Amino acid sequence: MDSRLASGAASPVSLFSNNSSAITTPEPDSDNEGYATLAPSTNANRKYILVLGGLGFIGSHTSLELLKAGYSVIIVDDLSNSFHDVLSRVRTAAETWCKANRKPMGEIQFHKVDYRSKAMHFLLESYSDLVTVPSETAGGAPRLTRQSRISGVIHFAAFKSCARDLWNFVSKTRAVQA
């Protein structure tokens, strides 16, 4: 099954969702090398980690580890350098590990979208909520704003070919003549 833009609509359709039970905080690693640890959501206001290029080699392994740690993951991939069947493999591996270790698995959602497209704007908006914010001035009216449920973004979306990236750079760069 592919995720597609609905006819005449500008927002992508999520096709893969796995709701899970309450999520717990993973065991802290002793060797986290100074990186901040994000705690997964434990309530109905679920927070997500967005993984761009999440079905490529590194992205799929990262998505798997996030799911095993109890995080809810949104995978965005245009499948230009990956395959859709990787999604079911990641899900199966995470479910198997979580079941064997009696750990709850986070939710996984997939969107077949090029992150550079306008559809990405609508996708990000779909993971936000309207909230009322108090006025910054005394006696002012409160205002509505959007608050994202995405608490982190990991970017792996890239082309494998260095030659292609170099060619695109050269073809879009004008040489300066002395």
C-alpha cells in the first residue's frame, strides 16, 4: 500500500498506524556521549520523533531502535533510495523485540512524501494542535497558535550517489570568471 495525496487534496494520507499501550522511559545508557536523552510520551498527547529517510539503511535501523526504546516514530521517505517492504520488516522486528523483552512499543506511522515538497507542510501541520496562548500584553486577548507533537527530527534523507550530488551542485552553480 502506498501513501498518496488524495485527489484534489494537498495533504498526505497516513496509511500505517500502530497504537500501543502506555510507554515507559527507556533505561539510560551509560555511554550516551553527552547527547541529550528525550523521554518518550506517556500520555494521550503522544509526542513523535520524525525520521526523514526512515526506510533507508541507517534510517530504518534508527527507527527500529527508537521503537524498541518506546518512542513513537513518524517515518517520511519518498522511497527513491529504499523499499516499502522495509517498513514491515522494521515493524515486525520491533514487535518481536518488544514482546520478548516485555516492553511497550511506540506507534509507527509512514508517509511516502518527498520532504522538499509542499505536502510536507501539511504533514507537519497534521501533527500539531491548536492551543490558546495568553496575551503578551496586559489586558490583551489570548491568541491561537499551533503546538507541534513532534519532539525531535532526525534527518537521513539523501541520495547515495556523490557524483549525482556533485553534478547537481556544479550544474546549479555559475562559475565566476576573472
